Amino acid sequence: MDEDGYYIVSCPMFKGRHTYGETIEETLENIKLHSFKDQIDRIL
């Protein structure tokens, strides 16, 4: 948790991908959505 109360995560599978959320659950959902979007963008 950072000094503002947000959880911050990164995904080593996708270089430079970081996200945050107010709860652990929100943060993990955000990284899943961003990672999925990255995969789709690579296909298209």
C-alpha cells in the first residue's frame, strides 16, 4: 500500500504494466483487465 492508501501491482509478463486500486481485489481485477487488453492488442 502506498502513502495515499492505494495498492500498486505490476505484471512481469507485460513489461511496464502497472496498476492500482483502493482494495486488493480491485487492484488484481485491474491488472487482469489490462493484461487481457494487452494480449488482444497484440493479436489485432
